Amino acid sequence: MTLPDRESQGRRLRAGIVGGGNGAFIGPIHRIAAELDGQALLVAGVLSSDPARAMRAAAEWRLPRAYEDFRTMAIEESRRKDGIDFAIIATPNDLHAPVARAFLDAGIPVVCDKPLALSAAEADELVRQVEASRLCFALTHPYAAYPLVREARERVARGALGELRRVVVEYQQDWLREPLEHEGHKQASWRTDPQRSGPGGCIGDIGTHAQHLLEYVAGRPIVALCADLTSFVAGRVLDDDANVLLRLEGGAKGVLTCSQIACGEENALTLRLYGAAAGLEWRQQEPNTLIWKPADAPWQLIRTGSSTAGVQARLATRTPAGHPEGYIEAFANIYSAFIADVRRCHAGETPIGGYPTVQDGARSMRFIQAVVESSRNGASWLAL
Amino acid sequence: MTLPDRESQGRRLRAGIVGGGNGAFIGPIHRIAAELDGQALLVAGVLSSDPARAMRAAAEWRLPRAYEDFRTMAIEESRRKDGIDFAIIATPNDLHAPVARAFLDAGIPVVCDKPLALSAAEADELVRQVEASRLCFALTHPYAAYPLVREARERVARGALGELRRVVVEYQQDWLREPLEHEGHKQASWRTDPQRSGPGGCIGDIGTHAQHLLEYVAGRPIVALCADLTSFVAGRVLDDDANVLLRLEGGAKGVLTCSQIACGEENALTLRLYGAAAGLEWRQQEPNTLIWKPADAPWQLIRTGSSTAGVQARLATRTPAGHPEGYIEAFANIYSAFIADVRRCHAGETPIGGYPTVQDGARSMRFIQAVVESSRNGASWLAL
Amino acid sequence: MTLPDRESQGRRLRAGIVGGGNGAFIGPIHRIAAELDGQALLVAGVLSSDPARAMRAAAEWRLPRAYEDFRTMAIEESRRKDGIDFAIIATPNDLHAPVARAFLDAGIPVVCDKPLALSAAEADELVRQVEASRLCFALTHPYAAYPLVREARERVARGALGELRRVVVEYQQDWLREPLEHEGHKQASWRTDPQRSGPGGCIGDIGTHAQHLLEYVAGRPIVALCADLTSFVAGRVLDDDANVLLRLEGGAKGVLTCSQIACGEENALTLRLYGAAAGLEWRQQEPNTLIWKPADAPWQLIRTGSSTAGVQARLATRTPAGHPEGYIEAFANIYSAFIADVRRCHAGETPIGGYPTVQDGARSMRFIQAVVESSRNGASWLAL
Amino acid sequence: MTLPDRESQGRRLRAGIVGGGNGAFIGPIHRIAAELDGQALLVAGVLSSDPARAMRAAAEWRLPRAYEDFRTMAIEESRRKDGIDFAIIATPNDLHAPVARAFLDAGIPVVCDKPLALSAAEADELVRQVEASRLCFALTHPYAAYPLVREARERVARGALGELRRVVVEYQQDWLREPLEHEGHKQASWRTDPQRSGPGGCIGDIGTHAQHLLEYVAGRPIVALCADLTSFVAGRVLDDDANVLLRLEGGAKGVLTCSQIACGEENALTLRLYGAAAGLEWRQQEPNTLIWKPADAPWQLIRTGSSTAGVQARLATRTPAGHPEGYIEAFANIYSAFIADVRRCHAGETPIGGYPTVQDGARSMRFIQAVVESSRNGASWLAL
């Protein structure tokens, strides 16, 4: 348990990062997002699992403190008077849990990439450690942090959609449409390797974003699924394409479809919900418009930053209407809420959340396992 | 078998219609589409199953010859020197096969609404009669007759998409989201009544359009499916919502999702195909743009009437680029090809097709039955 | 003056056409549009100024009566018991007035392509003849006949936009971006020739559509303008590009910009109006959506065929929401209202209009002349 | 002239800000943008012209050093060993030049909001001072710093558009459609006050962005203009709406239209260029798509972060394709290039630019003055 650290209230928090320095795009995004609101500074890191690369990258990033391995970093930072206030985990999936445990052991709050772990069992263990530690823990599902996703969730929650009936969530990419993993592509290599990525390929990498987004906005869980996974690229062990029938608590039904071989698609995460009174549609690639589809009335275009969006959307917005907010700003919304919670802990107050949790991460692991099992059973139905 | 009627070459063909006069939108569409290219004129009809209404409607339509029942019309027209050259069937589903049989018996070619019949067995019987009669028979799947759907099919056929991997076809409406059938709504009443509509509700009414469109463009059949049907509106017997996992010949997989309770959707039929070399997307509500998604190159917007569309699209187009063509023009493309075939028969030539056939109709009946059976079996897989 | 011809009430009207058979796209459009609603049939024509071509084309079109020149046609048709009920003029601009006068002289109502004449003086003369004859006369500005243009006009008329402040109307094409007129391109040749096209090039051919659309929807006239015309293609005498500042009655200001050398544009006619209470936007290439932009509320997408469009739009619509209506259907809306007026005249009733008039045509001629004069004066302001 | 400060290479630069703390949105944007790439930290500021507010705001922003007036800040910071490396000016327009001069006098590089000054004369004086000082100076036209605007400029520069013929640039907002300046709205008050805003209202505030964007992408200047300014809101002295005819060097013509009373528009800055070989279109509100319109080929959608964008776009991009970049990231691109230049100066190297300059600012002041003068002369032509 962290003791009150009232001195932190007058300064930016200090952050350290593990991973993210090897040409992965996500490392720099974490740095920018963590620092965006002027509430934190990145001061330490293990930017690569290769010690020499780690030191070189830290110099490029101008990090005051570079480490060769994460365990050393966790211990040393926990002992410094000016040690980091939280750790960021941006490694391949297999290291998420070990790194998280090391920092939690050292009493340091954690922001971790998804999926949380290699298995539901490993995830559950992490949940227990977080709960025991009472340390703040955030999982980075940035898509759910866009202003208009919050608007959508708020509308569903207040019943504006009516009884939820039908859901369609998609996530389509094409970057794995060729066997890049055999051509030395670092990102492709670990993501298609079950030892490093876990049991899900596409379904773990992006399907979990879709599942989380859907459940977050719908405000209710998937209770059963029937999944058909495919590995279209020859020689690939993990799935690169998934089609899943869904049933949600309360009777809604729908489809989750995701792919990393959908030729021509960049990052097409799209959510549509249909209730008895209205429908809604949100597209991540044009995230500043939420299409609202009321019964017997014209479609409305709800816009980020406009007076027509509600309070949750406005709290997540930094610019006036018509000044597009993007992926980085959404990502920063997770950090903003997480940092506020860390400050609350420092002040001896109770954290209030507002970002994806370790429990969300464990749920997604169960989702991955259910999808994989359903598919192995000939695409049969499974409860989740 | 029709004897050569060389005199028809110098005049418009004469058409008769059964149904379509009771406030259904589809009757007038058939008339406009049949006449659009100046190749046919509607001269006779039974516009309603209620004789008094039938006569009144015929006067409004200025039809020279009105009948009180379709059997009389078939017989009398077949005996006139200036009798109709073909019959149009725009009745509820339960009359499709009986009316078709009556005109075929009278030696008169037929254009028939979909779905073809009330069951696969009834459809197969009709197939046999058409094949024996050697009369022209067209089924009206107008969505597949848009210029850019033909462009899409042509591109798939010449291999521009590469190995087909992934398909998503949707058809979303909302007009049955309330129990209109209990409020005296004529269209809703017969469409939700298994006696008049057949075993499929939404899946028969619009799901068959989606299935036909997909197979037409993909150029290969669905070979297995797993369907989850729902009747969301209380008291409704037939499905008003359907989610179906698909497997296609050759290994492609995908999803067919359709609904008549998708709040806010008008007529959102959308097709997306993804191959190893390119993807494509077409949206019925903006039918004059085909999105082409090549690997590693920008998306291209192929447009109706432009020089960038191929020969099949151009043959189906009447206006220059930028002058939108709509649903009626697509519908007329079926008539245009059908009438040309009737003229070929009159001239003693072999018909060449280019429109949906009675066999397509029988296939859709098997599709409906497979979907219904799969859903009844707890959404289990079935071969098609 | 036409005598009451009560026998016409029970039959389709008979139409004759002059021009349109030489590969021009507009001839077949006139035929389809005139016949679309089952109220008229094309039975006679002079399809080309070359007699041999005229006869050949008439056979292809299966016209019962073909003529070699329009004067003969006017006289002979006026003498037949089954003569045409109205004439359609689809010739190059220089023949509009002479042909119209011939048919009016013969007591035959006229539908005429725009621009009405070669000069304002010639147009005014035609106005006088039409007014004296009391014959029906329609000018084909089809873009103003789309359902949602009527919706826009209705909204402005009932004050929903508030005080009109700002207008932007555009019409961009690219088909004249190369000197096609020197390469034997028939359409390009006459359109770039002041002897056949009149004083305006682009501004006459498409600028008048933009001017008419703007004034029709805004419900008030342009009162002053400042125009900068250009002939970008070497050797071209008439303008192929125009930028015009506008002032409207009542204080609104704006811009009309049109071009036939705007590379990549097909037929991009777009209208935007901004009032004190709302804005609106309509794009001809996606004509089934009207964007409504109220102050302090989300944009609304008003759709053709939906219950959210008003009565004027619904009267101009043939299909349910989500079934796109296109250019031909808009064109047919002019014929539908014109034919109803001809029938009224036959019945001895007063015509009620609902389509562009000969006076509208004369106004557009004054618009063309003002634009040309303003531009010649160094783009100075002129009253209109 | 700044002496080489080699120690700065290993650390983030230190920045100070004047203005931006009074509820203006632009202050926080400057902070985020300046710090985004981890190359600078905001450490000092005068956040308000009211000393008490200034101190309070600095505490909220957690600024280590707060000042009550900008002159003191300039002098004191220039004397500190850890003084700021550059100053940011985010005040109303009337203070731009005085504040800039104070920092330049103190040898401190400057990033300044636009428009640069209250008059062309004042701007020219500032140009002379910057040139004499050899200090880095950046003007914040963030819209020109979007990745795909750079792509557009690169394409024009390499001739891909062919001879430039036609330009249309728009900037439409609606936030001043009511007399907010009489209701105590701070932003509206100074922006509509000629003493604080300069001679241009809408044309100065947003018209200059449009002018700069156009000239930046086109790579050539406007050489003559004819402008019609209006103040639609009663009692407003400065224009809130502008329509301008343009002629560019080399013969291209076009239109600049901007408004702050265009009801329903948020921040609709749009640029379209048409050459002899291709056209292009970019819309600030969906900034991650550039529409490329080649002659006789389909439109292409060039996307931020994709392999289909060129080197200039990629250098300005932080996320992979499909992860939207927004306004803040574009703004940060100015800082990124400016900071690199400041570092070059510290290292004794020559700055290389890549951001809008003080000369660009002076040009925009001449543009504003020409527009105002043209409009006063009855919208007559003026050379620029």
C-alpha cells in the first residue's frame, strides 16, 4: 500500500516504462499520452529486452534513468526518494503479467497493455495481487476512451436506446495478410507466436478491443458465443480472422467480426447498437462523429466538442468542436483518469476509476479462451 | 413453347401484371421498370385479389384490360392475337408459384418476385415446369442489377480480388420494429404470417437478397451455415432478425446479418468482400460508388457511368457519370435483359440470360430452410 | 389555345421529340422521363438534323412516326387526329427558340431544354409567344425537381432557416478540361461555339442550373453579381470556368462557382444555404440526403422517402426510404407536373405549374448576359 | 544572437508562455503541442493580463515560475541560467507584436499566434527585428501542419497536379452568429473589437488561415483579389463573413469564402485545387483523408500513416494508418520543427525551417488589408 505522498500534488508524477522502444509504435504513444495533460513525465525505462538496445533507446528518448531489466528497475525505483510514481508496461503479451507483478511487488502502480496475460489463470492471479495490493492498475483499451464512445455509453445507460436488441461490432485490419512473421517483422513475429501472444491471434490482439468496447458501451456482458476462427495465411498457427455470434445479457444478440487479413482495411473498429427506441453507430477511423438513429426521426450527427454531446464526452475533450481529436488524445484520457487516481492515493483518498481495470483484463482473457474453445469444438455455443 | 413471333421485333412487348395494386410499393415499380427502356408496355392486370379493387385499380393505372382473377387472365391473354408477351407476378409469396404455373401453363413467360415459393419443394416443382416449358423466367433480385454490383462481380471473376477469404453481407431495415401486423398494416401482416410468407420472416424477405447478392458477386456458393434467428417483437411467429456464420466454396468465411428491427436503418444492404489482393465494398443506399481496396495502394472510388467502370457496368448504365442512377434503373436492368431474351425466343434464337433465374429462386428457398433449421437446432452448422 | 380534349383523360398522352438522337445522352433521358409515370408515350420525332440519321434513329427507337424536319412535324402532327399532345426539344441551344416557336405556332405545348435561347431578347420574344398562346411550357431544370430540393425549398419558405445570410452554390465538371471540340467531339463542339451555344459557355450550360437551383430554393432572386470568367483551354472562345460573387434580395450574400475543367469532378452540383436559425446542404451526386444544420443542435440527415421529409418531397418520391431515387426520376417529376397541366388544359381547367417556366428561362438568359458583361468589364458589379 | 548552448542537447528545452490562461482554448493547446514530442517543457508564464489571475492560473498549470507581466518575464528569464529557451505568445492580437518584441529584445526565440500584428506596418517592423536578431520565430498556422496538407503540397510541388487552374478554399464557422460580444463572451469581445483584433474580423481570424493554407499548398501567391465583406450581426463593426475572388500567380483563379456566422458549421476549413492533370481535396474536420482526383481514373483516398503517403506526410505522422491524428498533433508539428531549429541554433548550426515564418505573418497582414480595402471600395479588384 502506498503511503500518502502529499508532496506529489505540486508536481508532475514520474513514470517509468518497460518495453516499447523497439520500433513498436505503442511505446512513444504511451509516453505522449502519459505526459499529454501536463500531469506526468517519463523519467525511467527498460526500452528493450536487449540491454544494449535498451540503453541506446533511453538516450534517444532522453530518459534520465535507463535500466537493463525490469526487476532491477522496479526495486531501484521503489527505493529512490524521487522514484517513479507509476510504471507503464508496453511489452509483448507474455511479459505483461511478470512485469506487472514485479512493480506491484515493489508497491508501484501499473498501466498495462492488453491483453492482460497469457491465460485466464495468469490473469486471475494478477487480479488477486492487485486487489491485495490496493495499488492503482489501468489496462489500455484506448478506443473506449474516445469522447463519443463515452457519449454512446452514457446514452445507453440512461435508456435512450430503449431495450437493446441487436449489436454489431467489427475490427478489421490487413497488416497480417501476408506471412510477415517469416520475413523478420518483429511485431508480426511475436503476435503470431502462441508462446508470446497467448492462445488468441487476431481475437486476442484486436478482438478483445472489440469485446471490451461492446460491453463497455452496452453496459452488459456477452453471455454466450459461437466462434469460427481461421488462419488464412499459410503456416500461421494462431487465428488471423474471426467471426463470432453473440448473445448478451438481457436478450440482445449480435455479431463480432474481426480480421487482420481484411485487405485494404487499416484499423476499422466500428460499433453499432440497436435498441427499441434508437440505434447508434461509431467508427474509430472518424471518431469525432457519433451517428444517432432515433425511431421515426432523422439521423443526428453528434460531434466531439459540440454542445450536443453530454458531460462524459465533454470531460474527455480538449479542443472545441471541429478541431479533430485523435487516437493519442483518447489514449491520454486513460492516463488522465489513472493519474488522478494515483494522486488520490497519494492524498489518502479513495480512487474512483474511470479507466479499464485488471478485472476487465481478466474478463477478456476468458473471452479469448471461450472463443478459441468454441472454434475448436466446430464453432459450437459456449457460455461466457 | 412459344412460336416465333417475328412481328414483335418492331413493337414494344405487351406485359400483364398480377398483384401490386394494393398500396404495395412494388407494383408501380414493376410497371416503371418494365417500361423504362421503351421495350414494353403494361396492358393487362389483376391488381388485387379482391375483384372490385382489381377493377378500380386497373382504371387508375389506365390498363386497357383488367381481369378479376389470374387464371382467367392467363387463359384469355394466351388466346388473344394481341395478348401479353409476358406476365409479372407481384403478389405475396404464397401466390408466386400458383400464379407462375398458370402463366407457364398458358405458354406465357414470367417475371416473378422473390422468394420464389413457400418451400424448396414447391420451388423445385416450378423449376421443373420452367425447364420443361423452355419459357423465359426471371426472378427480381434488383439489387444485383446495379451497375456497380456487376462491376464488382466482373472484378471478382477476373481474379482482381485474389483468393477470396472473407465476406460480410448485411441487410438492415427497421420497418418491422413495432408489431405493425396487429395494427392492420397490410404489408406487415402477410410478411409475418408463415402461411403467406413461408418459413422465413426477415431471412426470407431480405436475407435472400443478401444471400443472392453475395453468391452473385463472389461467384461461388455458401456451402455451410450456422444461423441464430430471433423474433424480437412480442407475438411475432417468424424471425425479424438473423445472424448467420457462413462458409463458402473455396474456403472463404464470413457473416450474413440482417434485420427488420434495426432501429434507424432504412434499407441498408451492404456487401464487403476481401481477397488476398484486394477488398471491395458496395452500399445499396449510395449505389453509384464502389470502394476498391487494393493491397498497399489507396482506396479507389469506382463510379457509375465513369470510364473507370468496366463493360458490364457500362451496359447497365443509362446516364453519364455524376447523374445518380437509382433502384428503379437497377430493377429495369432485369427487365431489359429479360425482354431481350423474350425477343430472342420470338425470333427463334436461344435466350442468353443475364438476370436471376428460377434456379436461383429454388436455391434461395433451400437457403431459407437451412437457416431456419440451423436456428431451430440451437444455431448449429448445416451444409447447404 | 387548345380546345378541351376530354378523350385524352383515359389514355397516355402522345409526345414527339426534336433532337436527342445523335449520341447525346439527353434524348433518351427525355423519353424515359416523359414515359416514366405511365402518362405519356413517345410516338414521333426528328431525332437528328441530318434527315438520314433522323430516320435511322427513329427506327431504332421504334417511333411510329419519324420526320425529317421539325417544321413539317409541327404542322403534320397538329393536323392528325392522333397527333402529339406535346413536343420535347432536346436540340443544341440555337434551335431551342425556333423549334419552340414552330410547335407553339401549331398549338402544341412544349418541353424545352435549357438555356432557353441564344439571347435574352430571343427569350423574351418566346415568353411573349407562350403567354399569348396560353399553351403549357416547361423548361427542364431537373436538378430542382429532386425530392429533397423541394424539401429544402419548403423549409426555407416556411422560415425554418431564419433570415437568409449566406449562400454557396457550386457546379463542377471536368469533361471539357481538354480541347475535345478540336477532336470531333459533337457535344463539345456545339457547346463551345458561341453561334450554337450563346454567349455563355460553362456559365450557360451549367451555371444556369446553379443559378436556378439557388433562386428556387432560396425563394428570392440574385440582385447583383460580380463575375470572373475564364477560358482555360487554349483556343476556346467561351468560358469553361466561372467564379461569381452574389448578392440576393433581402441582404444575403454568397458565391456561385462553376467549372467544366475541374479535374476529377463528374457533376458536382452542390447547394448550401445559411440562415440565422439553420443551415442546409444538398449534393446532387448523393441526392437522397439533405443535411440540416440547426443552431445549437446536431446535424440531421433528412432522407428521400422517409417520414421525416415533408409533403412536397413525398409527392416527388416513388420508392420507400433507402431505395435510391436518381436523376431520371427527378427529370420525370418535371414531366409528371407538366403532363398533369396539359391534361388540365384538355379538361378546360387552369394549369397550376410546379415546373420551371419560360419566364425562368428568360431570367437565366439575363443572368448569363450579366455574368458575361460583368466579366468583360474586369469583373465589376452589375445589377441583375 | 544566441550563443551555442550545447548543454541543451541532452535535455528538453524550457518554454514560457504569455496569455492563454483565461479560458481561451488555445493556451492549453500550446502547452500540449510544445511538449508533445518530449522535446520541451513549459516552465514559466504570464497566463493573464490580470496579475492575480495570472498567478492563480500558473499554480493550476503547476508552472514553476509565474510572472505578472511579460516584460519582467522576458528580462528575468533571459538572465537565468535555467531561463526559457523560447517564448510562446497566445494573447489577443494587439499584444502579439509588443510581446514578441520584448522577447526578441531579450534574445529569446518566439512562437506567436496569428495574425502576427494589428497592421502590415507593425508586422513589417517585426520582420525587420526578427531578421536582425537572427532568432528563430514561428507563426502558428497549425492547419498547414497536418500530414496530408504536406502530402498535398508535395504533390503540387512535384507537378502531379499539372498546371494549376482552379482553387476553392473555405473556412466556415458559426460561433459568432449571435452578438456574443454584447453578452460578456471574452473571446468574442476582443475578436470583434478593431482595437484588439486589427482591421479584419472573420477575414483576420480565420481568413488568414485559409489564405496561408492555399498559398502553402499551391506553392504560389495570390496576386489579385476582389472581396465582399459583411457584418451580418447587428452592431458588429468588423466583418463576420467574407467572399473573395482570387487570382494566383501563374494564372489560376478561384474563390476564398469564410464566415463565422455559417449556422451549423464548426470549423469547416476545406481546400480544393484543380490542375490540368489532377484535382485534390482536403477537409480539416476529417484530416486523415486526402482525396486525389486524377484525370480519367478513379478518385483515390490517400490516408495519414499509410504507405501511400509520401515522405513529408510520414515525417509529420506519429501513429500507424487508421489511428486518427488530430488538431493537437498538427499543432505539435510546428513545435517539433521549431524546437529542432532552436537546437540547431544552440549547436551553432543554421536553422532550416519547416514552419510558418514571421514573413508569412507579414504577408497575411497585407492580405487582410487588401481584402478590407477591396471591400470598402465596393468589392473592386486590388493587387496583392
